[in-house]
Amino acid sequence: MMKKLGLMLLVMTLCLGLTGCGSSDEEESNVLRVAMECAYAPYNWTQPDDSNGAVQISGSTDYANGYDVMWAKALAEYLDMELEIVKLDWDSLVPAVMSGDVDCVIAGQSITSDRLEQVDFSDPYYYASIITLVMADSEYASATGVADLAGATATSQLGTIWYDTCLPQIEDGDILAAQESAPAMLVALDAGAVDLVVTDMPTGMAAIQAYDDMVLLDFADSGDDFVVSDEEINIGISVQKGNDEILDACNAILEGQTAEDFAEMMDEAIAIQPLSED
């Protein structure tokens, strides 16, 4: 009898354990894991509290906010899932979504053909024009086109079209090593390590609010702008190949949105970035 009772207790314990595991798996399956740098204002940044609707970063006491977080919240709400923001380095974003460690990446990524070989992308959630940043006292501050940047020392962020596509178009440019992040790129410019950096309009707009002596140069209407393809300036949400559930949800929340809608939302992100409030 004791042996039978012991066996029954063992079976009950195992069943309870399995039930607990099932519940945990169910809870985990209802969490939307969205990766971003949390260091790329105004797309995404890190802040110490939940002000302005910020979301706590997984495994951290800090919070993430920005344009990308706004879209992450909209996606999670559409899917009726709990949002989890995962902070990763830029070069780790695509591998993380490819491996399934995260459900998607919302991080200001251009929809390039190279990336499309590795992941699927949503429709664009932003269209990013290219600009140049210089210091106000720079000899290049009066530049009206790419030709006027000839001979400049320049850098930009690693793994971006700014560095790989735009900087080589500067005649006789002294192109220094790429910077690991957008903030590092801006610090290099502010410190005088380079004459200029090339980036996109939202990053530039955020930069000139943070650095009073930086000047934004926009060559869009000059007839002498950087040459980039649409795929390089269309910004999308990346998901694992074949993850149609998340991809379809991304496109559903983007349906009907216009470039003007994106711009209005980006302006809101720029206005609430911490450096804009100093």
C-alpha cells in the first residue's frame, strides 16, 4: 500500500510540474519581444523612468522610449500581447530575429536587399531622407551640395547606408572608421575628430536639439544630394523569415498611414526625447 501511495504522489507531482510548465509556456507565448538599440534617438533611447509612456527594458531598471517604442506598443496592442523591449547592439539585431530570440526588430532599419535575404520586412513605417551634420564654425557649414564636402574628414555609424553608401560619394574624403552607435558618431563630431557625419533627418533633428553648435545640412533640393535607392531610405520592421503572423500584424497597423502621419509621430518623439527637455 505504501508503495502504491508513493507512486501516486510521484505521478501527482509530475502532473503538477507539467501543468506549471504549460502555464509558463502559455504566458511566455503571449509576450511580444521587440529588439532595438535603445540608443538611437529619436527612433529609440534609454531613460531612467516611465515618463511619456516609456517601457521598461528587459532585465534592466531603465526604460525605452521613442518612435520605435510607439510602434512596438501599437503592435503589441493589436496582437493583444504584453510588450517586452530587448536592448541589443546594432549588429546583434538581425541575428536575434533570425534565430527567433526576439519576435521582431523595430530599430530604424533600412529595408535593403541584403537584409531581405536574411529576414522579412513590413511595409515602411518611416521614409528617412539623408542629411549632413557639421559644427557651426566648420569650413563646411556653408556647403550647399555634396560637391562642397570634398576633402572632408568624415564618419558615420557602422553597418548603415550612411557609412557604406553615402560617405564614399564625398570626393577625396578622408573616411575614418565607422562608429559603433549614433551617439558615438555625434560625440566624434562634437569633439572635432571629424569635419562631418552623415545620417538621416530624424537623427539630425534630434542632434541639433542636443548640441547647440551643430548645423544640419539638407541637400534634398540642391540637385547635388547623396544618391541612394528607395530601399535604402525606406525603414521597416524586420521579422524572422516565414513569421507571417507578426508580419501581417505589422502591415495591418501600418495600413493607411501616410508619410505625413509618420512625420507627425516622429516630431512627437523628437519633442519628448530627454535631451530636448533640458
